[in-house]
Amino acid sequence: MKTAANFDAAGKMIDFPEFLQFKLGIYVDQFVKWLMNNFGGFFDAISSGLLWFLLNIQAFLLWLPWWLLLVAVFILGWKLKSFSSGLTYAFLIFLIGAFGLWDLMMSTLAIVLTSVVISILLGVPLGILMAYYSNVEAGMKPLLDGMQTMPSFVYLIPAMMLFGMGKVPAVFATTIYAIPPVIRLTNLGIRGVSSEMVEAAVSFGSSSWQLLTRIQIPQALPTIMAGINQTTMMALAMVVISSMIGVKGLGMEVLIAINRIDIARGFEAGFSIVILAIIIDRLSQGIADRSKVPE
């Protein structure tokens, strides 16, 4: 018969040794606190700039007459897809207004658009650097892998510590979560440009800037647009999660509906998010298709 001592010995052999364990999260916490103590003014300036940009986008969207936005969506859908698609997209946007969620939709769109603009401004140059320098690519790939596999809730923790509660940390967390696709696909698009075309441009005396702006980016634009499309979808996927730190919008409606077990409210808000995702996806795909350079 095995004694308690035998069980203890077996347990010690199975369990991971305590003396080999270490808490990486403690060092991350210390690093974030060090940033707050030493660069608080810098993050306050970033917060003010982001909030100003976000509020201006939101104010512009709320200023637009509802019917004008419907007309704009119809025209875009018609020109980029088809007449029936334009009518369908306009009707779906009309449904969101009919649910009484028009202002909340605009608040959600403001956060998504702000995050996407920041992702493009940062992601496209980083993707170009990765395409030009293999060392940068080798260093960025593990970082991008981590950013894409990290649970999205985790991004809210440093965002709240650095920027507090509200819209700014939501934009920060959404940008970190959504930026990898545009970086990866910009890199892929630039690297995928025909070497013969690049050699021909160089042989005709094109500078590096001319080669990039007149040959590589136009040729890679459909791939870059696909990255922007994926970044936009991922930004929209953060809407509900961002509501957990006090961001008003369609995500907040979903969160309230979950807390109150309000099926009707949750369905309308969730369906509105699906509508936005479908329309943004189809329109951005249409822009990507139009951006293809004829062979």
C-alpha cells in the first residue's frame, strides 16, 4: 500500500519545480508603471491629440444628415458593386436608424475610423520597411504573431493604465489589435512586385522614392487594400470589448443587453454591428478591386 509520503514524492516528480518558475507579468507591470511615472506628460499629449481627432470625426458624422449618408452609401455601393447592392446597403443602414441606434452607430464608426487611420499611418510605412530590410522583417514577425494571438481583452489593461477609461484607451487597444494585417500585407504586396518591373524602372534612372511611389505601391495597392480591409474588420470586432472600459456605442448596447439578459436590445445592437461589418467589408473590397493595375 502506498503511503502519503509516496504520494507526496510522486507529486513532486510530476509538478513543475517551483524554483524554476518566474513571473514575467511582474516585470511588464513594473515597465508600464515606469512609463507612467517618467513619460506621463507624453502620454497625456497623445491622449489629448487622439481625443481631439476622435471627437472631430464623431462630430462630423453626427452633423451629416441621415438621408445624405444613405445616399452616399447607395452611390458607393452602386459604383463599386451594383445598383442592387447600393439599394441593399442603404436599406440596411436605414434599419439601424429605425432601431433607434443612429447616434450610437456614429460613435462606433468614429472609433473604428480613428483606429483605422492610425493603423494605416503607422502600418503602411512599417510594412514598407519590412519589405526593404530583411532584418526588420525578422524582428517584426514574432511581434506581429504575438499581437495577433494575444487575447484582445489583454490590450485593455495597459491601455487603461496609460490613458485611463473612455475613448482614448479604446482607440489605443483597437489600433494595437487591428494593425498587424495592414503591416503584413503591405510587406507582402511590396515584395510581390515583379522583379523585372523593378529592374526596368531602375535601368531608366528611377530614384528609390520614384520606384516606391510610382511602381511598387501602385502594383501592391490591391494587396495593401486587402490589408486595410482586414484591419477595419478587426477594429470593428473590438467594439464590444471596448465597451467594457466605458466606451459608448453599439458595443455598449450589447454589453448592457448581456448584463440585463435583454434579448431584443442585444439582437438589434448585434445585428447593427453585423450590418456595419458587411457594408464596410463589401465597399472596401470594391475599392481594392478598382485599385488593381491593368496588366
